[in-house]
Amino acid sequence: MKSRERVIRAVNFKDADKTPLDLGATIVTCMDLNAHKKLKKYLCISDDNDNIIDYTMGTVEPCEEIMQKFGSDVRRVGLNVIPPDIKDNKYEGGFGIRYKKALPHEYFDVYYSPLAYADTPDSSDLDNLIMPDPDMPQLYAGLRQRARDMFNNTDFAIFADFGVPGFYETSQKIRGYENLGCDLLLNRKFLFELYDRLLDLQKRFFNNYLDEVGKYAAAIGYADDLGMQDRPQMSTETYRTVIKPYHKKIFSFIHEKADIKIMLHSCGAIEPLMDDLIDAGVDIFNPLQTKAACMSPELLMQKYRGRAAFWGGMDEQYVLPRGTSQEIEAETKRMMSVMGRSGYVFGPGHNIQEDTPPENIITMYEAADIYR
């Protein structure tokens, strides 16, 4: 099979000839800037393209030579990146949220949440919020031609990458984590009004994005981190009452707009929410954080095979950065054996970080080629 057919069959729960592979198709299956540089140096690759595609994570898209070497079946067509105005390792992003570089790492962390200091925020606070502009032509320039050319002239599956702010994550950054936790219980009226505005914003983003790439892409990304290491960040009742209705509305909008699969990126132990997320319209789960509670591949495939696909899964917390070559090969073999060639795309459990030796990355993809 060609790459595109292989991926499309897998995410539609049909047997592929091999398990599809990904490295670089999304901002959460890419590489940290310094990990990318180290790998290129180790492989004697001279490509000097290290353009950051997500500043909060310091993520770069691997160069084409690396993606070819490791047999990635997918390529990204993401929204164009408009570099922020970084001064003294700080910048202001959408909604007036301010970020500071977490030196010595490439990550930027939130250090200022625009509505964190409002005791009981209301409509007037939202009226003063600096909203991103989803109609900026710079975000979409050239996307249609890029997607069309890739669709017509290559065999790769195309992924419409993340870039549109999710409800829960965005409200955390706007209000601050502690305040948002209280709002979920005590100030839902405010959250519903905020989420109504975010819904309108997301619809405009996705409408523009899908107009450009919708008929070429196999899947599109949506990010909303709902999990911690040992449990979801909220109760199932809170998710069902506050967040799920909005997920359902935006996922329905996307599915009505294009024949495309929705991949939800949500780190952590989200298994208790998966039935609701599938009901809301999620087609694919990423990153499949196997070290989190109740997220073993065996359990997930037993409960959700044929109902949702999975994308990622190679442990980025211990095995890939710190494991021996034998451990890395064994874990890769395990993932291939358990997840199979239907309903699964293999890749790293999150972006490959600076502490991951190049040899480990090579071992993972060499093993993947053997066992896929």
C-alpha cells in the first residue's frame, strides 16, 4: 500500500498492510529544537531548517530527510506560523496571555493570565479581552496550493495540524489554573459565556482552515488537555455539564464542513472521559500516554477497538529518553503487537525532547520498521 491508503485505512478501522508511522505530522509528534539539531548532527544531515512551528513547546518539524529515513507516512499542512515579538524571553500571545521562556529549555510558560485577578469576572471583562483574529490572511496564505500539490504529487497522508485554541486549555490560560478550577464549580455562568465566544472564534478558524485544506487532509487536530498523570482534571459530571456540549458543537461543525477525522490531543489519564469524547465526535485519540493511569494499550484496545483510533503511544516519559536499546525495541514491538494495523498510527507519545539521545530515536524507528 501507499502511505495515504495505509493511514486512511487504519483510521477507518480497516486492516492496512503495515502499521502506519508518523514523525513530524503534528506539533505534538515532532521534535524539540535541540533534539532535532542533535539528530541531524548524528546523521550528518546538513539541512539547516530549524523553523519553530509552536513557540510554547519549542517544536520544529523534522526535515524531510529525517521523515523519509524513518518512513513517516504522514505530512503536515499547518496554519502559517506568525513569529511572536519576543523580548527578554517574553512575548504576548492571543487573548493577551503572556509567556516567559522556561530557561534553559525551549518551552514558554504562561506567567500572566489576563482575567486572573477578576474575583467574579463577567461580560464586561470578556468585552475587554483581546481576541485573536481568525480572519488574518497570513494564517492561510498558500495552504490550499501546498495541500493540493502534496495530495496530487505525493503518496503521503495529509494532516491539518493543530493551531486553534481549545475551550478548556484556553480558559485555564485566561483565568489561571486555580481560578478556572473554581469557576468550573462556582461560576459556570461566566464559563458558558466565555465558551460561547470561543465557539464562535473556533468556528471562524476552522471554517477558514477547512476551506483551504479540507478536501485534501485525512485528519485535523484539536487540542484540549484534560488529564493528569493519575486521573482527569475534572469529574466526569463536570466534563459532561460544562465542556462536552461545546466539544460536541465544534466537532459537529468540523464534520459537517468536511469529510475528515478529528484527532483530539489530550495528555494524561483521560480514559474515564473517552466514552463521552467519542460521543462528542472524537475519531482519534493522541498521544496515548501509556504511563498514565488506565491508559495501557491493552486496556484501550479491549474497550475502544473499532470505536476510536489511536495515534502515538511510544513512551516519552521513560522508555524513549532513558531506556536501553533492548527496552526501546521491546516497547516498540509491544505497541505494534497490541495496537495492530487497524485503528492505530505509531509515533512518539509526545514531542521528542532534548534529553532523548539520537541513537534511541533511530532504534525506535528501526524496530518499528521490523515489527509494523
